[in-house]
Amino acid sequence: MRKQLATIMRTSSRAALAGAALAALTAASSAKAGGDRALGEYLSAECTTCHQVSGRQDGRIPSIVGWPEDQFVAVIESYRDKHRDNPIMQTIAGRLTNEEVAALASYFGSLKPVR
């Protein structure tokens, strides 16, 4: 009886671990597919201090409205990795998690520039 119980416990533990791994992989792949747009809108206040939500370029500050999500993420990562030279953007990008970057990309990508 003890051997059967030990076998059941090992099998259950393996199944639980496999389920947890599958859930983690699913969550990771959905984060890459698109961020939480509502979270992005919430986080966007700091961005729109300089970048116009209308989509108009203001002097040397580019528009970030309507960018493809993958392009937005790549640009933020390049600031985070200090491949782009702008101390303000490097600081802001350095504070953002991957989830927050994906959320901002989703939000700004969903906006249409005002013409």
C-alpha cells in the first residue's frame, strides 16, 4: 500500500509540475503577443508628458502613437540597453518591466493619430 501511495504521489507531483510549467509558458507567450492595453493607458501619463497623445510631433520629440507593438518594444529596449543616446528615455525605459513595456506598446499601438 505504501509503494502504491508513493507512486501516486510522485505521479501527482509530476502532473502538477507539468501543469505549472504549461501555465507559465502560456502566460509568457501571451505577454509577447500583446500587452494589457488598459494597463498601458494607465501607465501612459508619464509618456504623454512629452509625447503628444494626438500623434503630432512636438519639436524634436517624436510621436509614439500608432507604432507597431514590436517596433515600440524594440525602441524601448534599445533605450534600456543604452544603445540609443537619451538620458531621460534611458532612465524611464530602465524603470519599466517587460510587462509594462508590452502594455504601453499595446496602448500606443491602438491609438490613431489626429489629422
